[in-house]
Amino acid sequence: MNKETISQIKARLQTITDATDPYLQTIRDDSRKGVQTAIQQFEHRLARHKEAEEAFKKRFKYEKYYWKNGCQYIAGMDEVGRGPLAGPVVTCAVILNADFDLIGVTDSKQLTRHERENLYLRIVDEAVEVSIAVNDAPVIDQMNIYAATQDAMIRAVNHLRHRPDHLIVDAVPLAIDIPQTTLIKGDQKSISVAAASIVAKEYRDHLMRDYDYVYPGYGFAQNMGYGTKEHLAGLEKLGTTPIHRCSFNPVPKYLN
């Protein structure tokens, strides 16, 4: 008879990552309902982890292909902030190596804020290199958002100390003398692009939360500059700020 409490068994199962661990055999005959439930939860967790690992491997296929074909440095690229009415567009280039194994890295929009924050720190710590470039609202108004995004992406690449042999870019082709693969929804298909999307989003979100202190009344900490009801109400009441994009409707009608 197993003398461990159900809580002790649950805690022990949290430390196991292998379905063949001998400890499992010692508790499978334990008839307590709580133990059997704990075993089922463990097996479900293991199955989810295996699925995540397989999905991670599939999203590494582009990088592996180019490494195999002689490329040493592959830079994944993404942007955040093309659609908001206020704030900058932020672009990021991330170079990973073949040992990178953060299986939680995926499209930043599918992650919670807490997950993104944790992954952001680990990506910056474990990547070969990370480069960020920003274009603010006046530049966006001057160049248009698409050109401003391309410009920032190219600067992010040019600021890398390791010159990439190949770029994997989310949706936006770049006029730069480096071979590149452009992917629609690249942050769902490439780990490097997904890592870049997480870093770019966290960087921009922190900027917008800072701007919320500087320009209160628009809800920037919550809406990140997108045209929410709270943001539009702030424009109606307070007018525009220096971080608003004057070329984006309906911002012009609220110009001071």
C-alpha cells in the first residue's frame, strides 16, 4: 500500500517527464480516485508536451534547411504595430542556433502577456543575436506605414553584428542584398520569425505602457494604440498627441 498522500504523489508527478519512469508503475495499482486522476492528468500533460515538441520541430524546418545548405546565420524577422492609430512600428531580427529549444515560442498573438514576458527574456538571453529598430509616428506619416516598416526591418538587419546568410521575413519583402524567404503568417511557420514577433511585441507593449503615463486618457496601456472605444473617446475629449499617426483615419478629424 502506497503511504504517500495524494498531494505528495501529484507533486512527484510534476517532476517526471518520461512515461517509462519506474515510479509510475508503483502507483498505477493505487485504487484511490485522486491517484488515478493524477495519473490521467500526468499522461495528458505528457501528450500535450509531445505535441508541442512536434509542432516546434515543424516550425524549425526552414532554419534547418538553410543550415543544411551552408548558411551559418539565419535571421527571422517580424514587425508589430502596423495597424494602430498611435505609437511606433517596431521591427525585430533574431538569429538563433540549432540548440535553441524553447518549445513555447510561437505566434506572439497566441500567447498570454505572462508567457510573452517570460519568453522575451529567455529569447534575448539564448539567441545568438537580437536587433530591434523603430519608426515613430512622424516617420510613418512621412513615408507611409508599409515603407516605414520596410525601412525599420532593413535597419534591424544592418545593425546585426553577425551578417545573416539568409532572412526569413514575415510577409514583407525587403530591398536588401541578402537572400530571403518571405512567408505569410511566418510567425506560425518559423521559430526565428516567432521569436522576433515575441521580442517586437514585448518591446512595443512596454513602450505603449510608458506612453500611457505620459499621455493618460487614451488607454494606451490596454489598447496599445489601436482604435478601441476608449481610445476614440480619448481623441474626442483630448485631441491628438505627438505619438498619433496623423495619416491614419480617423485621427485627422481630431487634430488640435
